[in-house]
Amino acid sequence: MAAYLWVFLVLVGFGAFHGLSARPAVQEVWCKRAKISPRTYTGLRAVASFGLLLASVAALLNWAGSTRVLFPPATGIPAILPALFAFWIAGKALGQVASAGRLPQFFGFQDSPKVFVFTGAFAACRHPMYCGWLIACWGLILSKPHLLTVFYNVILSGYVILMARQEEQRMTALFGDKYRSYQKQVPFLLPYGFLKTQIRREGAPRL
């Protein structure tokens, strides 16, 4: 029971910090108190969020062995295939954003213009970064086939879906019908967009 509690608390801590610290009102208060720029705040927030996420993974790896084993663990190439695909799709997405000269906007260091990329990895699914994240986490079950891994991934998946939905609300407010058309044509998180006839033929959705 302690294993589940520790993992749950660390994940809740990550989610609470990441969600609350993203609010403009919270950013404004801390920028004034600490006398730092919004860009510095965003950088510190990113480091802290990443640290909490790593802490959650460390807690999982530390406690997983004390919970039920679901099946024999995989080793070698099969065990790392999900991680390789996750790195590919996330790297592809980041490369596209970088090529568009929009990395500062993508990571929140600049407010505008907002980035809207809909080709390449973003034609496979609307959130390739989140997709890669989830693939890597669920793929961990192959090498860590414990009940705690499933518990961790269910909670993390719920939080990622919530973040993606909130992000889509902001994108819809910014781009209106253009983004709604994109939503209708490209899958949400599962990367099967390339299987669609139109995307396979044209390489990108019509907007």
C-alpha cells in the first residue's frame, strides 16, 4: 500500500504544481514577489516541473518491485521499442516547431504569435509530444510489468488528457474554425493519422 501512496502523492504534487503554476494570476504574483521576468519564471517552472516528473518516475522504479508482477519482463530490443518510437515522434514534432522558429512560443517563453503546426508528426495526432510521453510510460510495462506501473500510467494518462483538452480550448479560442477543422481530421492522442486516406495521400489535413 505504501508504494501506491508514494507514487500517488508524487504524481499529485507534480500535477498540482504544473497546473497551478501555469495560471497567469499565479505567474504574476510570483514574478512580482521574486522580482523576476515572465521568461525567467517560465524557465524555473519548467525545471521544477521536470524535476517533479523525474521524481515520480524514480518513485515508480523504486517501488514497482514490491507490487504484483503481471507477466515476465521483456528484455533487449522489444523492451526499448516503445521508447524509441516515443523519442522519434516527440523529436519530429520538436524539430518541426524549431524549423518554424516557434520554440519560444511552444514552451511559453513568448506569448505571441502562437504556434500552430499541422503537418508531419502533427498529422499523425494533434499532440505528438504528449503521445510520445504516454507511449514511453506505457511501454515501460514491458520491462517493469508490475501493477504499480499500471497504476502510475492510469493516473498520468488522465492528467495528460486533461492538459491536452485545456490546450485545445486555448487553441480553439486563438484559431477558431481553422483549429476545429484540424480537430475533425486528425486523431487526438493516438498516432494513427497517417492511416487516414486523405493524410496518407496529401501529407497534411486540408485547413
